[in-house]
Amino acid sequence: MVASLALALGIPVFAQTAPDTTTSSAPVPDAGSPAVSPSDATPAPSSAVRILQEFRQSDVKFDLNELADILRDRRHEGWVLAAYPDPRTAQPLIGAGFSLDLPERPHAQLDPLNPHPFLEPSSADLWQAAGFDPARLDGILKVFYERRHTWSKRTWRRQLYSLPAQITDDEAIQLVRIGAIQAVYNARAYCRNFDQLTGPQQMAMAQLVYQMGVNLEHFSNFLAVINPGSPARPLGPVDGDPGASPQAEAAQSEMFGQAMQDATVAPASLDQSPEYWQSVQKSLMGSQWAHKYRTRAIAVIAMLDPSYDDDPAAAEQRVSAVLRPAVAYRRHGRAVAATKQVSATHRGHARKAGHARARNRKRA
């Protein structure tokens, strides 16, 4: 009846009531911005994601798949297809040590002659750059934190290699590949002559960045040698030790801030003489990292040799002859006690053997 009366009077009933119901049920988008549908819930890729996805094999002189195979090797990194805690920090890792909850971090360029910036995206950005659903990462982290809340370290060690897989082998390889691409990008920021390096030298730089991340900034001696003409970087207690004093960090920031203002010299060309690269190798051999992870360090440092392609085994042998294993020191009291105990044991065995020989002679 109401509709008939409205039609008879010529009143557009639905034209008046429709706007009220529409504005009350759905928000009005801002002017100039498109409406968001439920299918567009995936966040737009960040600039870091786009940079990683735009990488091309022609950007480097080595095979990125070969680097990924090295990094996934159990002799270099772990390989667990479920989230597990880092032995030192208890933060969640997966695959070949891929961090799952790192935030985006600022990383200033301290070399005034290198215009290439650093790229330190969040774990979520790296996950998205690998082509995976962000919601899936949230689910993996939820399971991890539930387990970490109830499991002890002993339980983690016992269950580590029997956890149900949360990613496949191919997906873990893809995460390694994305991490390797980020390492290549940052290797250019650490080494201003990266494009002039040989293929093995580029791979060595990428491995150093992948394994140490932002801690490579503390290898002051190595970075000063591989970047000729750089202002001298102040060393910490030991090169490669992140425990530098706050005063040294402040002095470093002040010095490089002034150098950024005064730098007008073009980068020097790369020296490929054997003597120069021997000095680069020695700057790494003196670090704590090289002595603590000797097998891995030999493989990486040998790649810096310009003649590595001619004979990789000989290059590794030359490094192995110089890089000695780390010496484990013991307390003097314990060492002396052990020596006395061993000597007494040997004397006891010798005394018993002498008595046995005497009895045998008597019987004879």
C-alpha cells in the first residue's frame, strides 16, 4: 500500500532510503583512493620486496644456485623444516637458519666512497619476497611460541629432527635463495669494487654477509683492506668481536660522519695482484670467526685468491697451512692434576708388567 501510494504521488521512495542504508553498512573510502575488496587483503609489496624480486642472475659472476647449495649444506648451516629456536638467542629459525621474526633494521653506510645502500628488511618482507603467504608465517610463529612456552631446551634437542614439517624442501631452498640475494645486495655495500671481483671472490663476499649479517661491520681490518682509500676504522677489542666499547662506536660514527662530508675522491680501481689478496686473506685469518669456524673459513677465504678457479684445492691448502686450529686452554691446576694422574697410571701399569715378567721367568 505504501509503495502504491508513493507511486501515485510520484515520490522516489528507494532513492531516499537507499543512501541511509548504504552509508550505515559500508565505510566510504577517502577521495581519490580505490575501494578495497576482500580479495585485496594481501599487503602491497614494499620497496625491499621489489628490490629482491628484481634480482637477475646476470647481476653476478657466479651461479646463485651454487651458492644456495653451499649455504644449505649441513657442514655450513642447519636444515630443519619446522621452526626451532636459535641455540644462542632462542629466536625462531627455519630451514637453513632463516630468521622468522626479525624486524626491519636501519643500517647506515659508513664508507663515504660507496654510494650503495644496505638492505635490512624484516623477516616478513623476505618471506613475501620468496612468494609465500604472510598468513602462513603467522601460523608458523604461533605454533613455535606455543612450543617454546612449554618445552625445555632438552625437549627441543630431542624433538628437533622429528618435528612435523611446516615447509617443504623446495620452499626452504627458496628462502635460502632470497637470503643469498640479500647477501649479494649488501656485499656491494660492504665492498665498493664488488662488480670488479671475480666470480669466486663475489661468492666469498656473499657468504661472509650471509653468515655474519650486520656483524660483518665489526671486521674493521678486513673492510679497510678490501676498500683501498677508506678512512681507517677504529678496531674493537679483537677484530670481528661485536663487543666494542661505546666510546669506540661513538668515535667511529663521528669520524665517518665527517668523512661523508669531506669525501670527494673517486673510488680506487681494484688491485688483483697476489700480494694484495694475500693481505686481504690475512685480515680475515686473524679474526675470531676464522679460528672458531675453521673449516668454513678455509673454504670462504680461499675463494678470495685470484687463482682460485685454476686450482680450488691448492687455494684451500694454502689457507689451511696458515690458519691453525684454535687452542683450547685449560686451568693450570687441572692440567697438572691430569698429568700426574696419567703418569701414575703409566707407572702402575709398568710395575704390574714387571712383576708379571718376573713370575714368568721364575716359572721357566
